[in-house]
Amino acid sequence: MAGNAPGDGKLMQLGAAVRGEFLLEDGFATANHGAYGATPRPVLASQDEWRARMERQPSRFFNGTILPALRGAADELGEFLGARGADIGFVGNATEGINGVLRSLPFAPGDEIAALGHVYGAVRNTIRHVCSVSGARMVEVPVAFPRPDDADILAALAASISPRTKLAVLDHVTSSSALLLPIAAMIAACHARGVPVLVDGAHAPGQMALDLSALDADWYVGNCHKWLFAPKGCGFIWARADRQAGIHPAVISHGYGQGFTAEFDWTGTRDPSAWLAVPAALAFHARMGGTALMARNAALAAVAGTSLAARWGTETGAGNRPAGAMAMVRLPGDALADRTHAEVVRGRLLETGTDVPVMVHNDRLWLRLSAQAYNEAADFERMGDLVEQALAG
């Protein structure tokens, strides 16, 4: 089943021409879509309609409307992701989905969980917690930075797998370093050793084309509120049909024991409007260009990263390897840096009028740029000016 991104091949005028589709503050150099996303007005309107429908008659909504509506939204999302809607459950965000899998699997003392060195902090903490209560241990797979080589990543992954490895937690796109990893080859390498794979795809949906059935991970979690334009609080968990038994949401409720989707569809009374607005988000993504939008954003991020690195005499994180709609650029200066230094610089950037994240790698500061439909080259040129202003301060 191939993923489907409507709007392929047709790209409307973007950048400043569509900024009005969002609620973004005028005059602010927004270059951090990858962190929290930005929900467009038509999708917020859809969410408001669902919320109003819920509040007009809550009993009717929760006793009759919600479950068919959720399954309909899952079917549309599945078509986009190259998956069956029956294999998709909605969660608040990717971290919640990661918790659902990790806290459902049985681990024993001496078991190992392999995870990349660039694993997202919240996921690292979840693994730490699971290990602390089970006696398992986390084995960190080193990832070189900058300019990692795919062959080296695969070799490091293979070297980190042992007979005690019970699970591999792999990033599709790393959060702290914006690396697009060879996820299909990594999954295959783990499966060849009999190790199941949980993929953290928080940044992938809407940033790049996906075909979850072809990837054939055991579990894949992602966010729709980042690159797919859905409202905040919209993520999903996909489980291969033979890997659904025994996987439970982080909150156990009335659906317990009734099947994978039944458990995730109902974890108690909550506002499901973000999930129900997914069809509107998919329609907006298609209107912005679908696959053409994803290619355009990746190209814009690459040009922005290369341009700023040349301006500052530094380097980009990905080098010539494939990348998505984010780029890492090393800040100028030779002083050693740590997390505290990064937070100070990030605060200065926010004060000057831009929200680009500051990361630490190899004791140097890096910017993580994001390019979305409302961005254009001039945004990153202005952001460069603001960065220099902040550093001078």
C-alpha cells in the first residue's frame, strides 16, 4: 500500500503569499516549525466545528458520533501514510505513543534496549524509566555529527545489537540534529537479527512521503501537529497487525482487552477535536502542494542552511546527505559551549524576534532551521541578521 499525498506536482505560490493562512505574529521571523508546528486557519476552523458539535450535545457525541468519526479520520490518515486505518490509533503526541509501546512490552533483568545517541530527550527518559523498573539497560548507538555516513550508522547499529537486545528504538528524523536516517535499512538490519523495531517518526509525517506498510517496522509513532498542519495534541501510533496484541495506551480504560484500536479510541472523556480535524489538515497539506510542498520545503531548508554556513564561515550538519525540511548550521565562534550557553543564546534570539532552536553538539552551538509553506529565502536572511545581533549582545 503506497502512501498518497494529494496535490502532487502542483505547487501554488507560497512564502509571504500564504502567511495569512496562519495566525503567526507579524514581524516575527518564525523558523521553528519543527518544534510545535503552526496550525492554519482552515484546520482550526474544522477543529472548532467539531468542538461545537461535541458541546451541543455531549451525550450524543460521546455515545454515538465519536468512534465512527475517529475511524474515518484514521482511514484518511492511513491512506496518506500508506497504511490501513485499522492499524492506527490516535494519541496526544509521539511521546505518548512511545510510552504506549515501551510500557506494554515485557522486559527482564539483563535485557537490552538499543537507542540512538541522538534519541529525543523525552524518549530517552521513557527508556530510562522502563529500564529502572524492569532491570533492563539501554545501549546507546553512536551517531557521528556532523556529516554522518549511512554505512557508519548501520555498522554502529549492528555492533550495538546483542543476543540480549529485545527492542531497538530508532529515530526516522532526529530532533536535536535534524538528520534524516536510513530508516528502511536500519529496520531491515534489526529484523535480520530478530530484533523488533519501534520507530520514533515524530518529524516525518508531512515532511516527507511515507509508506508505513513498506517500511515494515513493528511499531511507528508520529505527530500530525508538526509538518502535517493538524492542531496541537494530534499524534498517532501504527502497529503492524501481528504486533498489536498486548500493546496498550498509556491510560487503560473501558476498551481494555477489546483490541488495539478499541483501546486507543477511548481512554476516557477528553477533547478529540484535534484528531477529528486530521482530514482538514490533510486537505490543507494537499492544497499547499502535497509532495511538491515537501520537496520545496526541503530545498528551501538546504539553501538556507548552506547560505548561512557560508555567511558565517562554518558548516551544515547534514553535509551532502539527503535531508528533509530542517537544516543544522553551526554558529560562528570557537568558544566551547554547553546547554546553559545554548539557553542563553536562545533567549537572546527570542528577544530579538526569532525562534530558531539552539542545540549543542561537540561543544559547539548549532541552529536548527525549519522551512514550511509560509517561509521564503528572505526569512532566513533576516534571521541571520537577528542571530548576529543576538550574538553581538
